[in-house]
Amino acid sequence: MAFASMLRRASSSVLPRAIRAAASPRTFRTAVSTVLSTEKQSLGREIAHRGFTSPLRFSTAAVANKDNLVRVLEAEIECAEEPCDSEVPAGFPFEIEDIDGERTITLTRKFEGETIKVEVDMLNVDGDEEEEEDIVTISKGSRQELEFGITAFPDEISVDSLSIKNPSSTEEQLPYEGPDFG
């Protein structure tokens, strides 16, 4: 009912302008565009004056999304604040480097003059997604390094790739990647 009233008021102010525009020597196209632009302006003013309320304002979807976001953020904060199991088993030969906020853990060990470094991506600790390749690097001083691309499963470790890298080489120089183990 209120909407019909607004349309009547808008059209009553538009009609005289349309007649004037059509009677003048202007072209038909400019008359139509004048009428349409005037109608949009006066209808917009009428809606703003009456305080038209959008039906989307009463939607519960935004509230549900906000509640869901709050719930997820609270769970993430709780997970970040709970203490980590930082107990290292007795006799564990690797030094553990776990930087807060990073998803990669580095295990480093020296063995018979070689440095063994294992980079583990902790994104997939639950095993829900496909396994991602981790990297094991074995180096001896400043000489060439062996880099193994591995996939670790609960009961086995699979070697996916092998590369020989020179530690003094630049990023543009590609290492020898050896045979395909797949």
C-alpha cells in the first residue's frame, strides 16, 4: 500500500515534465532519458523520505555466519593457547626447531661428519588430506648436498625424488634431480 502511494507521488511529478519534454523540439530519445532519470531521482527521494526497509535487513544468514566465525576464531585461539607436548623422548638424536606460527618443523642432527636436516610440513597432521612431500637434506660441510623428497606414512617412508645440490649455487641453477622413483 505504501509502495503504491510512493509510485503515485513519483509519477505525478514526472508526468508534467514528460509532457514538456515531448512538446519541446528535443528528440524523442532525450525526452525518454529525461523522464527516466527524473523518475529514478524522485522515487529514490521518496523511498529515502519514507524510510523504506529492505527485507534483507531481517535475514538471519548474516547472524548465523557471524556466530560461526566467532566459534571458529574461539576454537583457533583455544588451540593456540593450549600447551604443546614439548617432551622429547630420551635419546632422540635430532634437535627440534619449531617456530611459532610456522607450519614447518625442522629436525637437525650431525652424524659422522654429515649434517642431516629434515623439514616436515605439519599441515597434514590428521591425515585428512593427501600426503605432502617432506624434504630430507644430507650435507657434508660446503660440498654438494643430497636432497630427498619423501612421503612419511605411519608404517613406512617412501622416497619420491632425489636431487644433488651445490650449496653455493644460485636459485636459477637447477640441481640434478636424478631418476623418477614414482
